[in-house]
Amino acid sequence: MRKLELLAPGGDIESIKAAVVAGADAVYCGLNSFNARTRAENLSFEDLYGLLRIAHQHDCQLFLTLNIIVLEQELPALLKLLNQLVNTGIDGVIVQDFGLFYLLKQHYPSLDIHASTQVTTHNSGQLEFLSNLGASRVNLSRELNLEEIKLMSDKAHSLEMLTEVFVHGSNCIGFSGLCYFSSAHGGNSGNRGRCSQPCRDQYQTTDVGAQYPLNLKDNSAYSDLDALYAAGADSLKVEGRIKKSHYVYRVIDTWRKQITRLEQNQAMSNDKDPLYTVFNRDFSNGYLQGAVGKNMYIDNPRDNAVQHFTRIESLKLVSGENFEGGINVKKALYDEKTEIIETLAGKIAKLSLDKPIVTLRFSGQQDQALRISAELQVNNLKEKYSRFEVESSSVLHPSDKYGLQTEELTKRFASIGGLEFSLEPICYDELTDNLFVPFKELTEMKRQIVCWLNDGREHVEPLTLQAVRKHAAQGAKEINAQANLSKHTGVSILIANRRDLALYRQIKQSFRGKNVSVYYAIPDAIEAEREKLSLLFTQEPELIPWFGAVIMEPDFIAAKQLLADVKPNTIVTNNSGVGIAASQLGIEWIAGPYLNISNSLSMHSLQQQGCVGAFISNELNKQQIKAIKAPSNFKVHYSLYHPVMLMSSRQCLFLQSCGCDKAVMDKECLTVCKKVSSLTNVKGIDFVIDKKRREHNALYGSEHFYNPQILTELAGYFDSVLLDLRSVATKSQLKQSRYDTIERLVESLSQQPTQLQLHQSSPLQPLQGQKQERNGSETEISCELQELIAHTTNEQYRKGL
């Protein structure tokens, strides 16, 4: 029987210990930086060593979450962390950022790479892409049903990858990695581990009477274990790194018993009561069963335990079933919680983080080999120790000048003690004075001892960022900073329906030769539109296809067929699976803004997959963008004007807002439904729900993003800036026609000097006035462009990540 891994959350030391004693096969946890749960207590590096030791003693693996997007300025700190991590026994690293994938594959091959749920993996092309990046396993999108999990697992296994599926805990209403709600409204980015969960907030009461219209029940696949096994899932992942240790213990213990039933061919239990005794928002398996709809919502984000058991007791009262005068549900749950905590405390009492003690003894006489014996004592228990002995390859000779001084030896071997081990004072009682052995042999003997202490792992020397950049430059040299500032920025336009083709033809006729491109947004339901799209792009070969971020497998297959039929020169895609499919057909592709590109190594990583350019993440500010130096032959794009997408969802966002006749979504909900509504939170901030035909539900901010000031602040940095002219009903308004707005932007960019031209101005006094005048004209241009569009925001740009 194939082994199922039970993967537990560990937000702090006690929770990790709880997972271990409850029977988890693996635990995922984070350090104090570079992980997607900064609200968890997380760990220090010294904690990590101790917990690795505890986990491995109990046949449990430990995975480290480094699952955020990384800024260019953070690369030195990231390398420092990886240089430490590669010399631990960590069993896997969970990753979102493409630059980190690149670093791990190219420079830290001993670290096992796991693709985070933040990568939003839902089609087979994405699996190929992640396999190329070195991932050994992938956490599938939470939105997938059993049939889709089976398809994805089969594909992953053919690529020698494992699949993880979230089986218990909080449900996100938006696709992970594509939710910018917390970032845009509060400056706490989910892609940086700081999600403030505005989807759980209270809103003004909606038309259907909901106060928490975006709040989903928790996920639980407890009754679907046998089906998940049949679907090929390899790892069952429990969410909850901000949950307490008693929660982790109860959930993992309950799931472990269910897995044991499966392994022993026993009937599966449907009794979820133990899971209801700890925090829950009620449970739903709607995504897993393909029953996405109203039953997945709950109009209360707080703990549902009391309400659940109160309902049960009320039903007993009505039926007369064993009702003993009314149980105090709150007291019973409190007593249950107390019992769990006490039981757990007893189980983990002996799981010590104390460092193992290392004792070294040097011995040797003239004409004998130098001998070092090492003893390792675990957890201060004398009966738990092991020994290792190493000898020099040459014999000890009398020293004339450089003898083995104990002070020097102590200094040389001191690094054995540190975060992982405690080194006792070294014993030299059996070492004769004034003897000598070559220092290179001491170095070799120390290496062998360290290797023994680390279970046979050789120590990996630290890597510098300079070495990383030099390695990257061998394949693609970085652009010279001056050259990077010499670009004349082009303009690109995004349209989304056939009514906009008249504008496209007008642009094509008027701006030919002026570096103006037009993208056409492909709907999410590509399968239903493929033939029409094929005809469109055949008739209009200069129109560039723009693919969205969420492309489920049937539509991914249709996307591949569309590309094969049309063979465009270039596409833009927010889905890496479509990118790899384009590359296989010899089609150049540009990474869209929802691939969250935030550093130069991500660009190198994409370039290796046939990518020729990328949109910078919409979440970055001026300094964060300016630090990024793209590879040669790699173009940098920026979305200057666009609706602020807060989330894209497979769920119907109208059910709890304005209402819908259907309780469960069907295929027509994606392909036919076209609807707009709104939400207002209790602070009076408005949001737009916009469902386009053949698109997933989306939530937008009430104003478009517009940032013309970047054209002067980073003049010449971008190869192209985008005006997203898709129709989303926000408060923002063009003050001129769309064509006139485009014309004004093109004119401004053609007149605007590049940063290189500004830098080449003479420092002599007569020309300084000219430079000041030029800067004044730049400000005027920026102000003029700002006046083109009313009621916009650039808050994300001002705040950055």
C-alpha cells in the first residue's frame, strides 16, 4: 500500500512538539523571516536545530517555509540564511519565489524543493514548469476537486514529483498567491506573509442579509480520505501555523487514527466531533467534492465549537435521545480543552531542545599518530551517547617552532560548538607537549568529526551573492546600469472584447513604428472560446494574446491547441503553464504582473524557461523596483493603469452579496454568468464584484491604479508601460477618449528624456539651469498625465512591500 504522509503545521515550538507526539509524518514551520506566516511565533535558528533533532528521533521530517516573494535588497540576507540552512538536516524547503527556486536548484542541490500553495498550481503545464525549476513536490491549489487532483497527481508522478493536498483548516476564498486584498487595503501583503484577512472582516449588511459575505467555512476532507488516496495524493496537509498546540495535537491525532483505519482496511469514520472540539468555522468539503456554492459560506468568522455542540444538544432534546437535563456546552468544551492541554503536556515533557554535548579528547606521543576521540551525549542523558575516533595520516614529530599549542587547538575546534552543539572544554591530558603535525591534517580531522556529527553530511562552504551573479552572468549578462537607463519606453494596451477591435485597428494605423503594442485578454474558459479566438488571432496577427492566471486543465489543453493553431510571435501570460507550453512551441512569452516578479534572479529563472520579459509585481515601490537589474535580452514591463484586482475566486461572490438563484455553481456559472455587484465594509470602503462572461469571479478596489509619476522617477527603466483598458466598473474615469488618452501618453514618452540623458548633463553652472528647467518640464509632464484620469490610486506603489 502506498504510504500517505500526514503533514502538520508548526507555528511555534510547542505546536511542533505536539505534531510529533500526535503522529505527524512531517511538520512545516517557519523561521523569523522569509515565511508566509509572520503572525505565527516562528523559530530561531537555534530552535530549528533542536526541533530537527526531536523530529528525526521520532521518524518525523521537518520542512521549512520560505514561501514569500523576495526583494532584490533581501538577496544577501537570503543567501546568509541558505548558507546556514544547507548545513542542517532540514528535509525540505517550501518556496514561492522563482528567484529562490533558481538559487536552490543552481547552488544548493542538497536542499529538497517543495512548491508552495502560493504558486497556485492547478494545471499540468505548471507542474512541468515547477519540475524544470527543481521542485520535488507541489502543494496543489485548494480549489481542486477529486477528479482534478487525480489528473494532477498522475501528471506529477510521471514527472517524479509528489503532490500535497490541504485536507483540514482554514479555506481561502481567493486563489493563493493571487490575493492582493490585504496588500492593497492595509499594506500587509499575503505574498509577504502578513495577510490581515480582510475577507473575514465585517461588512455593511448585504442584500441577502450577510455581514461576513466573504467568510468561508473551514476545509475538512476527513470523510474523503479513501477518495484522496484513490486520487493519488501523496501528502495530506493540515493548515494552521497560527493555531495553538492543543489544536495541532487534537487535529493530527484524529487524522492519524483515520489514516490508520485506511492502512488496516477498516471502515472510515464519519465522526468529526473530535475536530469540532477545537477552533473551527464549521466544516465543508465543497471544493473537494466539486460542490462549490452557498453551503461553503458561514456568516461568522469566529469559533463555531459552542454553536456546533449546542445544536447537537438541542436535537437531543427534541428527539428525547439520552438528554440528561441540559449539558453546559461551554463548560464541557473548556474541560475538554483542559484535558487535551494536560495530556499534551505530559507527552512532550521529555522532548528537550537542549543541545547535545560534544566532548573532544586529544592524545598522542612522538612517532605515533595524533588521535582525536569525539563523544556525543544527547539531552544530558549519559546512557545516550556515541563515539567517533579519527587519526592523523602522519605521525607526531618534535616541533622546532610550531608545536601543537592547546590554546591554538581550542581556537581551531571551537566552531564545533555553536547553535547545534555544546562543546565541553577539550581534554589534552594524553597529548605530549611540543609535538607537531601539519595543520592541513588538523583541518581534515576536524572535517571528519563535523561530518560524523552531522550524520555523514559534508559541510557546504558559504556562497556569496557576487558568485551567484557571476554564475548567472555566464548565461545572461546583466544589463549595464547606464544601458538600462537609456530606453525609450513604449506603450502597450490591454483590451478584452471584440467591441474594442475598432480601437485596436485605429491604434495599429496611427502608431505604426512608434513602439505601441495591443494585448487581447483571453478568457479563463478558453475551451468554450478556442475556435473564435483562433479565427481572431489568425485575422489579426499583430494582436498579442494575454492569458490570465487561473487556467484549469481543460482550458489549459485548449490554450495549447490555440497556440499551436495560431503560432503568435509573442504572448503575455500570468500562468506559468501556458508559458512553458509556448516555449515548447518556440513562441516567446512575457510573464504577466500576477506572476509576482520582484527580483533579478526570478528573471534569470524565467529566462531559462524561454521567457523574454516580465511585468514587475504591482506591489513594489520605486526603490524596490530600481534595485532590480534585468538580464540581457530580457525586457521589463510595468502596468501603469489597471483595475486593482484584490482576489480571483472559484467561489461565487454574489451568493452572500446580492444573491443568486443557484445554491451550487455549475459550468454555466463560469461560461455564461455576467454580473456586477458591490460590497462596503463597516469603515465605508467600497469594493466591486465583477464577473465577466467566461471569467472567474473577481473582487476589485473601487478605484483603478494609476501611477504616471513612475515615468519620471524611473525614466527609461521600462521597455513598455501598460494601460489596461478592460471594462471594470470602478469610480475611475478617463477624461478624454481612450484613443486620445493613448495618444497623449505616447507623445509624452517620446518627448521625455531618459535618465541616461539626464545623467550626462554637464555639471558646469551654465547647464545646471538647463537641467533644472528640464526637471521642471518632467514634473509638468507627470502632472499632465495625472490629469488624464480621475479618481485613481497609487497607494500600493507608495507603500511597496
